Amino acid sequence: MNKNGTQKKHHFMRLLAGLPLSVLYLLSDLAFVVLYYIIRYRRRLVRENLTCSFPEKGKEEIIRIEKAFYHNLCDVFIEAFKCLNISDEEMLRRVEILNCELPERLASEGKNIFMLLGHCGCWEWYQEVSVRYKNPKKGAEIYKQIENKYFASLMQELRSRWNTTQIEMRQTVRTMLQWNAEGEPFLCGFICDQRPDTKGRDDVTFLNQNTWYLPGAEEIAKKVNAELVYLDAEKTSRGHYRLTFNEMKPNEEEKLSPYPLSRCFWRLLEQNIRRQPEIWLWSHNRWYKWELTE
């Protein structure tokens, strides 16, 4: 697409994002019908993930969660898109953040903070936490580069809405070391429930399944004097969320692992998901069968 066409498309997107969420949710309802009943987007994968994760639940309950998930997925797309044109006042009404005293206390102690979270609710809104606490003043988010240049540019704009520095995943270690050397405490957000591109260096039983992961956040934290905290997410109603900063305290079994804090993250995330399963990203191929490719 040429530059003029891209500008027109972007202008249209901003105008569309200017519609009230109440109107945009009508588009979300329509998208649910198309996604679930017509396109049947990843329905087999979602059903398999839910069935394996909750063997104790009957088919009717699994289907109920499945449909609620697709409704939520459509809402997440709409809410992320709305970041192009949403006021700080509206975000303040829609996102409640508890225990901001935790990052403020850690920053006052001279510690950097790594905020670990999963794909629960509208994670694109959670960068707004950076304006809710007094310290640390510097904040960042780790992201994976998108191949499509237009959508990569659009996502950069969405994610920079609250002056959060965007760090491409491959630049994480170098940037964190540089920031740590500058001596000013910072908070960096890591979405840690993605499937690794390689098999991973550790595995854990998560949602009743063997799950490989990369303990990158914990390893980097050791290099830069960072404390790991967990951001719990709850969807209180449509378009409204409650986020809570939680300390990460490994239990006795987790302390025996080379990566106790990473193990603690998976336990806290599972508790988060079991409390409200429909808000997690079930369409992600999280449990790729690595052993079948070896």
C-alpha cells in the first residue's frame, strides 16, 4: 500500500475508534457471530485446549466457556482498537488498579520492577498502570515484532498511548542493562504465557498439561536488581477491569526449582484463569507438541 493509501486507512481507523464503546460493542457482537458460527476461527483448537485444561468439566460447561471466550476475544480486539481514541478519564473509570503501593515501595528501595502477566482480559489496556503510581517514573513493555508493516505501526501507536517505552524482544537484555546502569528505577511489563519459539529450558504442569516455557524474565531480573511482581486481572463487567499488583512468593516445592519465581508465575496465572476462564487467550496454540517434532 502506498503512503497516501496508508494515511487514508489510518485516518479511517482513528475516526472509527472515536465511536463510543457502546456502539463498538455492537460490532463486537456481530464479529462474534462471524468468528464463531461462520468462520469457526480455531474452534477445534479452543475446544481441545479447554477440554484438556478442565477434564472435570462436562461438555455443556466447556461449550459455555468456549462461547464466552469468543465474545471476550471480540471485545478485546475492539477495546485494543479503542486505544487510538479514548480519554484518560474514561480509562480511569474502566480500569481499577489495586495495590499500587507495591511498585512504589520497591522503587523507593532502589529496585527495578518486572511486572509479569498473562493474556487475560484486554492486556493492551494494562499499560495504563504506568500513570497510576508515583514511582517508578520510567516504564517499558516488551513486544514481538509484527511482520505486517502497517499493523506493526498501528500497534506501536496503540501501545505508546501512555508514554510507555516499547522494547523489541531481541533488544530486552541490552536495554535493561543500559537502564539499570543509569541508576533510575524502572518498571517493565512482560507477557509470559506465550509459547516459546524453541522447546524451552524448563517445563511445568499448567492447567493439567505439561507446558514448556522460557524463564527469560527471571534470568534478566537477576542481572538488573529487579523484583518480580504479578499483575492479576479480573473482568468485572463488559469493558471494565480490576488489576492487582501481587508479590510473588514461591512455595516450598517451587523453591526447589532452578526458576522458583517463574514457577510461581504459572501457579498465579492458573489461579487467575480458573477464577475466570473465559478471559484467557484459548485460541493460542500454547501446548504445541514439541516431542512430535524431535
